[in-house]
Amino acid sequence: MRRIRHDPDGLRLPIKLDSTSNGEFVPVPLEPVHYHARRLALENATAHARRVGRTRRDFLVSSCGAATTLLAMNTAFLAGCRRGASYEVPKEAALEPAAADAALGGNEFIFDVQGHFVNPTGAWTRALPEGARPLGFVDMSGCAAADAPGLDYLRCVGSEEFIKDIFLDSDTDLTVLSFVPSTREDEPLTIEEAAATAAVVEKMEGTHRLYLHGRVNPNQPGDVEDMQRLAERFDIAAWKTYTQWGPDGRGFFMDDEPGLRMIEEARRLGIRNIAIHKGLPFGQKSYEHSTCVDIGRVAKRFPDVNFLIYHSGFVTEKSEGPYDPARSDGIDALLTSLEENGIGRGGNVYAELGSTWRFLMRDPDQAAHALGKLFARLGEDNVLWGTDSIWYGSPQDQIQAFRTFQISPEFRERFEYPEITPAMRAKVFGLNALKLYPVPEDVLSKHLAKDAIAARREDYRNAPDPRFATYGPKTRREFLNLRGWGAA
């Protein structure tokens, strides 16, 4: 009998319906419809497990467990009058593994362009006051280091857990390790530490499975000047910046002097992918710089540069609805900026879904509008898959939900949204990213299927033991605590 380390009583659902934040926005509490969906899913999982003669934990780890959860969400959302979309999972998938595998499984190439990593021994930990327990709210049960002295418990959310969550417990093939804004002295994850994580993957012969962003805050001294060192030493695949951030609390637009200097240096260095955090504002200070008003302008001015809009401009405070050209933030602001500057489908602007899709999974009407607008106006070739993991734990639930998500016929007719096809999903999951990130052909054709990570994944899935846990803050207090440690 296999040993279960994580959630042996089967109390965690495989589709993680909770209020977790990535640390960049205040967690949004669940609504009654979400609690109803969770209760229904757990009740059905209990009944189904008994019916097929399995423990509840074993049942939830199976594809039938995920199918049962998505079906419960459909039922709850329908009762809550949310009819804009649903998860297309046949009822028999709740009990029949073949049906569940057919609905939730897939062989798409999955390239997650936004991953984050907690460094358990980084410089940020040395500045903590005595006795501090950053991330102390995270459930680390089942981890060997959970009760370790000092800060050693942070290994439970370190590089090894990142590798397990991303490459073993999910279908992800490649990922990009990204960065958060900070002063140069207080980086919670330095490029050297990120490169060390990449080296861990390489030692496992995970050829080219992990790519790196180069963090640039061009409105602080030294960052633009450091871009050449980053490019030469660390094989940067793209640059990452946050326009709302500044060392004095003031942000910038990409066509302000700092942004233009960064773009010109990126062009000079020949790395012409710039990932820009837009949306998920840090607060009201410099809020305007979190909007996408500048994106169309710089995309038009620099047609030889790819602008990757991380989070697609999405904000949690205001619901996504039908396209509104008068709206000054959210996804609409991105689309308006592009249309005003003649940037159409197939252009040099890409919308990324990290945290956006994870939040929208719990609201099918908003999700239908957000994805529907992006596909209809920006185009299916310009939407990128990102998950912001590991803050949300393994991204497998995000993958399974996206595989089955479908905009309702009513919304497609009313708002001229497209039906989401398998071909569109394959583009979003990874094919679009291949146009931007340098993945050698031999990696795609040979190494991914045969490297050590592939072998380890195949062996692990004979007896999987996913956590079904999330690591980001779930309440306002946890959010403020995390921001206070500088670890977000």
C-alpha cells in the first residue's frame, strides 16, 4: 500500500477554489456560491469514492476527482445564475476514469511563461527580525522540513517543491522564472539565485526546461546599465518590468524617459521581448501607471519589439464585462490602447494570463468576457499561458480547467465571442510562446520526451501524491504580513 504524505483524509479538492493571492493584490474573499461548490464537490467525492471502493484521497487524486469538482462548480454556478460559460465535463467522468481522462487530459505542449520561486536562504531572510516566521501561514504538512528549526521550514516552498509542483504534479513542459519589483539592495530573488534554480533543473538533465527573465526597474539608478551584464551572463530570454513601481513609490509609462531607455537597450542587446506587469495594481498610488494606456503607443513606435502584457491589465476590484471603450483600466484599457494605435490581431503585443485565469476560474461570466474579448479583438495567436505558480501550488488545476472551459452559446451570440477550440487551446498553452522564447528544435523534438524529468514524471505518476495546496496569502492580514517581509 502506497504511503500518502499529503492530505491523507482527502479534505483538499484537486481544483483549488480559494481566495489565494499571488502577493500582488489583496485576496478577494469567496462568495456563497463558491462555498456551495466546495461543499457539493466534497460530498460528491465522498459518495463516489465509496461507490468505487476507494479512499476519498485516492479518488480525489484521480482524474475522476478533478472531474467531480468541476461538475460541482458547474452546478453551483448555474444555481447562482452564472451562465456565461461552463466546464465541459460529461457526467460519466465523475465515475469513469476513461471519460475523465478524455475530458481533462491532453497532450498539448505547455509553456508556462510566468513562474515564481521562493528562495528559502536568500538575502531577504537575513534582514528579518529575530523569531520572524515569513510564510508562517502556509500549510506545509507532509514536508520533511516543516518542523525544522529557524527558517529551514522555508525549504518546503523552495526549489525542490517548485520542481515537483511544476514538472511532476502538472503537465507543464517548460516555464519561465520571473521576478518581482524591488530595490537593487533588497531583491527577494536575485538573478544569481534564479540561475541556481535553473542549474538544479539542468542537473536533472531537464534540458532547457527553465528560462529566465532579467528584472529591470528602469526608474532606479543602475538597472538599465546592468542589462548588458544580465544578457551576457545569464542567457536572458526576456526582460521583466513593473511600470507602477518605483524606488520613491512613483511609477512610469513605457514611453517616459526610463521606459524608452530600457526599450532602446533591449533593442541594442538583441533581446526584444519585454514582459510588463500591467493590472493587479499595488494600490492607488501611481495607479495610472498600472493601466495599459501606454502599451499601444510604444508598440506602434517600436514594431521590432514584442510587448508581453503580464496579467493582461486585469484588476480584481472591477468585474470584466462586455468591451467598454470608456473604461480606463482592466483588459478593456489594453484593447482600447491597441485599437487607437492600429495594433491589431497578430501584432507585437501579447496578453498573458498569469493570476488572471486563476482568479477568473471561479467566475465563469467574467472569464467568458475576459477570454472572449482577448480572442475576438487581440486574436488567438497573441494570448500566452502563465500561471504565477508556485503561489497557487501546482498549476495542474488551472490546466484542467482551461482544457474544459467553454463560453456559452448565448454569450458567443450576444457578444460575438468565438468558441474555444482545441486548436486555440494548444496555441495559448504553448505554441504562441514558441514565437517569443528561444526553444531549440531538438529540445522540442527529442529531449523533452526523453530527459530525466520526463522519466521522473512517468515514475512519479505511478503513485502520485500532490499537495492540492496553495502557498500565497488568503486573507488581508496574511497579505500585509507577506508584503512586510518583502517576499512578494
